[in-house]
Amino acid sequence: MTTTARMRAFVALAEHGSVRGAAAALIVTESTVSAAVRALADDVGVPLVERDGRGIRLTAAGRRYAGYARRVLGLLEEGAAAARGEADPEHGRVRLAAVTTAGEHLLPGLLAGFRARYPGVALEVDVAPSDRIWPMLAHHEVDVVVAGRPPATGGPGASGPPTVRAVRDNVLVVVGAPGSVPDPATATWLLREAGSGVRATLSTLLDALGVDPPRLVLGSHGATVAAARAGLGVTLVSREAVRRLIADGELVELQVPGTPLDRPWHVVTHPDATASTALLLHHVLATPPWRVP
């Protein structure tokens, strides 16, 4: 078994928390995962996992090593894609990740235009909360991120700050069903999933207003919007994402102190973007209202 295969098994174990979960994710046997992790620990020279009841857990050394292993695997993938893309950018690969709202409302049209122009470029897309997106970029598991403001340091495990390539205006507003009462202290606030950037922004807003209102966690962007339309409460959302619902009268924009909030979208890459990624960036900047930061 190669070192790369051993690292993949160990990273899968770290992500899924069990040998069974790692084996299922990799479509291999549990004994294969266990053997790979033991061999990797022998290579490193320290125990990476330890017994925890009937299961196992990462040691302190294992938790430390997991970030490096994840980044090494990401760099290997990125390096192979960069080499193939350098030889033929229009037949390379671009790995994207986007936060939920961007994935639902910005990427479809943007990628449709790109695919029409460069049909030979393979696109891989992940949509997840922001606390998952930025580590993916930091570990070189994706080439491009579309999200809100990037972390100054690139996030946990990053070797340096990311590079903002394009920006687009985005305004967050409070919306509710017609007749909703916009009192931030008494209204029921509909929250996004844990790790969502919009949820963190809303929490900051409520703290700044000094209120502790009722909250209802719905999870996804779509669920919170649907709940707001049904009259279950109010929520903070991108105005662009609900523009049609506001125009149709299904939602109304509510005047709450501290809003609206300017939270521009960012297209972010590593400093040394691959040639195929550069094609996508050129397409983004040629698509209004995206602009150079």
C-alpha cells in the first residue's frame, strides 16, 4: 500500500470518526483501513490513534498530523490538475466550493455560461456551510471558493492568506411574511445551520442590539425562507436570493435596526491558480456584476 493510500485511509478515519465510517467512505474493508493506519503510524514514528471504549480516537499527535495529511493529499490532487491544465487548460479540471446561498443562486448561471464556452473543462462542485468551505481551500481540496469575506489567514491549516479574485455586491436584509412584526426582541428568528456565515452575522446583529429573542433552527437557506413565507418567524437573508418572492408579495423586507448589511460575495483562490482555474476567473470577471476587487 502506498503512502498516499495510507494517508487517505487515515484522513477518512479522522473525518468519519470510526474505522467503519472510513471503510464505507473509501469502499474498502475495515481491516484495510486498520492496516493502513497502523502502517502510517509506523512511518511517522508515533501512535496516531488509541483505544476509546469499543472504538478508537485520534491521539494528540494524530490530530496534529491529520491536518498535514489532508493538505498533502489536496496538494497532490491540485498538482496533477495543474500539470494537466498547463498542458491543455481547456481540458483541465476546476474544483469549486460555495456556501449554500451562493451555490443555489450564483453558481448555476455562472457555471452554465462557463460550460458553454469551455465544455472540455471538468467541474467539481461542493456546496456547504462556510466553516467547511474555508478549510477545504486551506487544505488545497478545492481551487475556487465562492463565499462571503475570507478569513485573513486562510483558515486552519492554511500556508498563507487566500487571494480574492472577484467581488460582487450582496446585501443582507430581514424578511418575513406580510404582516410580520419587525420587533427584533420579540420576533421568532429563523436560523441557518451551524457553521453558516449568515447565522454568525445574525448572532452578531442580535448581540449588538442587546436582545435575546426566540429562535428556531431550520438548517438550510431554503428551509428558513420557506418557514418565513409560512409565517413562522423572520430571518436574515440575501436580498438578491429572495428578490422574486418580495416582488410577488410572498415576503416583505422588514426595517430592523442595523440592517440592511453589506456582505459582498468573493471569489477566492490560492495565489498560484491553475491554468484551468484562470479560465474560470476570466469568465467570472467578464460576467457583470462581478468585478475586480
